[in-house]
Amino acid sequence: MSALIEKIRSSEIFEKIDIYLADFIYSNSRDKSDIIYILVALLSYRIRRGDICLEIEKIAGKDLNELLDERLSDEIIKIPSIKQILSVLNKSEVAGSIAKRFPLILDLDRIYFEKYFFFEHGLAEMIKNKLSNKNHEADLKINKSLFCKLFAFDNEINWQAIAAISSLSFNFSVISGGPGTGKTSTVLKIIALMLDQNHDLKIALAAPTGKAASRLKDSIASQIKSLDIDETIAQRIPTETFTIHRLLGTRIGSHEFIHNKSNPLDYDVIVVDECSMADLALMYRLFSALKEDSKIILLGDRDQLASVEVGAVFGDICDRGKIHGYSSLFAGQICSHIGQSYKDQIDIDENATALADALTILKKSYRFGSDSGIGRLSIAVRNGDTKEIENLAREHNLEDISIIKCDYSEIKKIYREKALNFTFHVGAIHEEILSFIKGCCILTATRVGIYGLQAMNRLAENILSMENIIAPWNNFYPGRPIMITSNDYNLLLFNGDIGVIASDGQDFKAIFERSDGSEFKVSPARLPEHETAFAMTVHKSQGSEFDEVIVVLPESQSLIMTRELLYTAITRAKKKVIIAADLKTIKEMSQRPMERMTGLRDRLWNL
């Protein structure tokens, strides 16, 4: 082996799985090319960071060190040119096209492991098949009386109404919107219109995580009562929600599910919320389990963080924020239902694809008005508008946003103020702690480091201990908030659920609040994996909302410090966001969009 290969094999940057795969594929390659070894090791490494493939154009000629979290060498290790890479791959017996089975697949000028290629290619084809099964305009029957009761019409176009028309027209549709744009209420109205057409529809509501599924359930239950619909329809709207895993039916000890292509889900309509959190493999398996004629509606915020696992499926489906017009045919269909007076407010693109017609972006926030600092800041970050970010930092009259220094003394001072302004009652500490966490939560970018999750949890514990609110004398102390980090279907505890440790004077219990307000108690010994939750990472906060959040962002050039992370953190706050960061860090993050190497966007949008 060459000196470069030995350097990769002995490095702590690459994990054992990276080296094993590189060794295996290299050993089965007759020409024993360094290029093959480097590409396999790098591909395995990048998959663990969320990429699906290697885009040859993006890596060719680059220093290998630039594609790693840490430098492998002080020397520049230049990846060969596009021509050299393609020459080696085209001659190699370990790489090839989709026509044959190879460990490495070369497609769309991208390099894949076979498994991930078939996930991506298969998902794209299934989405296209759903889009091709479109209801003709003549067949699109909408109860106009109910439609007008559900959707308000004034001088501005109602994008929720357009989302409804799109979802009724296609067997695949997407609704994306920021916080407060009414995604849940929109899908409720869509379900009501569908049930008005067919009372016997079987409808399932799902989300990627237990926490997101629970929030969807709560939101559905609270909003049904406000709908101006017939009681018979209201009673048919489902209130039970599933994680995608539970919906598909998990098999113990297997990555496969009970429901699949051979045994599809027995639902006519499936709604999936918080889709930005769903990874490629999970979405592939969900679509594989759909009936041919079933509808699927995806909800989410395209500007949020992508899934922890591989892919950026929801962002790719939404064309990563690009604005699309509707086809003239579909625009005409929209106006036939909402009125011709709105025609000038609809962008028309004569080259629009079916996916563009099936995608609706909800633009109006019902939570944040034009004078809201949170609303303005989230839009500025989303758009990478550094000038507006600077303006907001200088506007001291905004009550819902604040930017402070990222140092312990400042964070400690703010958190202590929040704790002292909250009334804690001895004897009901678990209730107060839960209320306090919902009222104020620290969000971190990382788990480790001086401003990471672990450090911020210790900081919060120290402050509350000094104020005699908690007494953290062992691992399970009264008032310790915990977040579940793995699903337990027997206990009905799911990844993201937050509870608190309490004591009756003899035994400790972990107390969780159910969606109906009742308490559920479990012995700490029976708890699934969990961690202290005074603070949580921004990734873990997805699907949750808090009255106030303190976002801790140390100065860093880390690849995780992205626009999407900052936007997600800001939009967790309902009333106030405090950002502990240098203004320079905030501006730099707004200019650093998350980029994952995938081919799904190109496959769907025919790029």
C-alpha cells in the first residue's frame, strides 16, 4: 500500500467502518488504485455526516483536508481531477452504472454505495409515479360552500387554500411553511374536504419522532373544535398519531418493517408532519409501503435543519428554497376555485413540472407580525440578509430578540434572572420544573466543549442549586428534567419526550405529561436512554417550541454552524429569543447554508 493509504488507515479521523469498506473494495480491485481507496474511505466518512454520495465536481482537485472535520495531514493532499477519477472508475470492476450490481455506483456524475443509490433512485421514481396519478380538473369536486367556510378570502391570496387544491389534485403533495403559518390547520381543513367527499376514507397521521407525533396529536385535538364543519365530519378526523416506525411496524432485530411493497399500508391518505427530520432510508421505506392509489401529504419547514441521518430529503423535494411558478393549467384550476381576481398574484411558469404544482409554500405567519423581531430575524437569517441582521441588532426597542456576548458570566446572569422570575413551590417541584423548561430552554450547537450541551446543563444545575431550587446530590434528584433519547413502545415513551424526576419521600419516579394533561409515572430503572434537559441541542429541539430560548453559539468555523441551525434555533421561540453570540458569528452562519451531497433534487426537478 502507498504512504497515503497507510496515513488514512492509521488516522483517528476515519472510523473502523470507513477503513474496512475501503480495504474490502480496494482489495477486490485489480488495479489497486489509490484513487479507489481514497474515494471509498471519503464516501463512507461523508455518509456519517449526512451526505448520500460524492459529487465528483465538488471534490475533484480539492485538498482532502477540506472535506474532513480535522486535517489529516499538514501537507496538501490533492484529490485527482474529474478526468482522472472518471478514467479510474470507468475501468474498474468495482464501479459501474445501474445496469449491473457494483459496490460503487456511478450516476449523474456522483459516486454512491449501492444501497444509498437504490434508496435515492427508488424514492425519486416513487414520487414521480405518485405525481403522474393526477386527478383531472373535471374530476376535482370540491364542496364550494365548505371550501369558503374553511378558508378566508380578502385582498391577499390564501396560500392555505391553494395547498388544499394541490393536495386534492395530486396523490403526492408538499406543504412547507415557517412557524405560525398554519401547516397543521391547513391539513385539518384538507382532511375535512376529503372526508366531505368520502366519509369512509382511512387516514393516518404520522411524524418522524415520538415528540413530533405527540405535538401533532395535541395540535390536531386542540384545533378540531374551532373548525366550522359538520359534526359527522369532525368525528371522522383521526386524532391518533404514529411515529413513521410505528406506522410501518417494526420488526425486532431487523431494519425491515412489517409493511412494505408486498404488504402495503391500508390507508387512503397519509399525512407526515415535520418531514425535514426524516432521513432518506426511512422515507424510501415509507413510500415503498404505500398503496398505488393512496395520497401522501408532507408537511414541514424547508428552511430547518435536515435529518440527523443521511440526506436532505424534504429540502431536496422543495428544491432547497428555489421559488417556482405554477403551470398555466394548474393556475387556471386554482383560480376556478378561489376566484379569477387573484390571477395576478399567482406566478406562472410555462415549464413548470408536476412537482412545482404539488408544492405549496405558506407565506403568511399568523404568529409573528411585521413588527416581530423573531419574525424579522428568522426571515433575515433564512435569506442570508446580513444588513437586516445588523439593523435588528441595533434596534434596542425590540422586546422579543436580544443579542448578548457568548461567555459564561452573561449566560449565567440571564438564566439566573429567568429562574428567579419564575415562582417555584416546594412540594410540586416536578410541575414547576416542567413549566420552567417549557418557559425557558438553553439551546446549544454542540454536545461537547465549553459551550456545549453538557457544560450548559451543568451551568443550569449549578445556578438552580445555588438558589435552592434543586439539590443535585445524585443522578436521580427531585427536579431533574430528562429527555428520552430512544423510543420505548412498551412504555409509550419516545425520542424527544421530556419528563422530570420527583420523589414521594421514599422512591424516585420519572413523571411525564400525556397529551390529555394526565401524568404518567415510571421507575427510573425502567427508563429508556435519556439525558438531563435543562439544555438541549438545536437538533434535539426540532419539533418542540418554548416561550423563550437562549441560543448559545460560540465563535466557530465548524461545518455544523450553518444557516439552517441558526434558523431552527430562532424559530423554537414563541415569545423571545436571546442569542449568546458575537454578531460576526450570526452573520457568518447566515451566509453558510448547509450543503449535503445528494442527487435527489436533480432527479426530482430534472436538473
